[in-house]
Amino acid sequence: MTRATHPTFLAILRAALVQVRGDLRPAFVGAGIFTAFLPALLILWLSRLNLIGGPGTDSLTVAGFVGSWSCMIVIQVGAETYMDRVGGALLRVRVLPHGPMVWAIGKTISTAAILVVSQVILLVLGMFLLNGFPLGWGQLIPVVGLAIVASLAAAPIGFLSGAVARGSNLQMLSYVLVFALLGTSGAAIPLVTLPGWVQVIQQALPFYWSGHLTRWALVGDPAWEVGGSFQPLLAFCVLTAWVLVGFPVAAALVRRGFRKESIGRLSRMQTNIRSLAGG
């Protein structure tokens, strides 16, 4: 990094952190904090009722969801992109110096932070509420590190979703696809019990490997794993590849998407929304 670009990068990062504070305030201040507990409570409740996993698999199920829950960053990024587009925020950001990059960095940090907090809550509640859940305080930091890597690996897919799903119908379809990916990621049921084509798709995506790593770190039982064994090195390589390849692609998509933003396009979108709402 040259001397000229160093202050520019720091300015971009500072601006992104200002955006992060604004994004996180409603999520963790006041009633917003309770929404962070809902996913963990739901997963634990379904696991205890054997509606996900199976009898005696509470620890495997929760350990897998700690990692695979990272796929929800796709919904988070996609939804916030859509809301910023409809509200005109993207159009305003477009005219700011380095606006698209500031917005993308800030959105990545804030959505990953929200997701990781939910994953930490799931870990801590699992430690206290599940009998024999194999988590000690010494394991918490390494597993949180895995959760952060998992969220970063999935974030580029969220920007892809935000770039493609520019209307409300496509946005809802993207939610359905993400929940389908979560359900087949090997967290709720073993991936090896699903059709071969599903296994192939999941092994190319970061969601199975995220759960694979957290099951490896927490439980150490490879009963649910493809091939009947843990492959942590392969899992790290897949997640790293998604980070290293995914973010440059996401950056290109963000720049292209911002070039499409205009007052006319925003006006038409808002008119369509009002007509659908009967206004």
C-alpha cells in the first residue's frame, strides 16, 4: 500500500465504522437486543423436542447450527441492500467519495457482528441448557473465530443476492432459497442422508463446511460428516476460497449495482411498491 492510498483507506475505514455504529444501534439497543436471542432459543427448543436432529443429538445439532447459521448473513445483507435501495440510501451513498466501498465494508462488518452475536448466544445458552454440551470457556474464543470466518465466507453470497434480487418477489424467493440451503446444510439432519446432488451443491458452498468445522471443534463425532470423518483443512480451504474470491466478485457487483441507481429508477420502484400496497 502506497503512502497516497494509506490515508484514503483509513478514511474509508473510519467512515465505514461510523456506518456500522448506526447499523448496530437499533439491533442492540432497547427491544432490538431480544431479537438476537430468538434464533438461539428457537434452535434449542426445536432440538430439545427432536424436531431437528434426532434423539440424543442435541449437541451435534446445536454445534452444527453455530457454524451453518452463518448462511443467514445472506438474508441480512440482501434484505438491508433492498431496504437501502427502496429508501434511497444507495442513491445518496453513490454520490459520496468512495461511497460504495464505504457502504459495502460497513454492511459486511455490521451484518457479521449481528450474526456472530446470535451464534455466541447459541453457544452460551447451549452450554448452560444442554446436558453434556461440550463447550468450556476456553473453547469459546476459538469457536467464535470460526463463526466469524464462516460469516465472512458467506457474506459475498449476500451481496450477490442483493444485486440480483432487486424486486420484492425476487427478494422473497432468495429468502426461500437460503432457508432451503440452511435446512440441507447438515446442521438439522446429516448431509449424508440427502440425495447426492444436494451433497455436491452443499460441498461447493460455505454452509456445510461452516457447520463441519464447529462440529469438529465442539463435538468431535464425525457421524454426520460426508465420508465419515472430519476434514478441517479442506473446510478451512473452502471458506478461505470463498473469502478471497468472493469479496472481489462482490466488490464488482456492488460497483455495478451502484451505477444502476438513479432518481428515475428509484421513483419507479417506489411507485410499484405503493401500487402493490394499494396506495
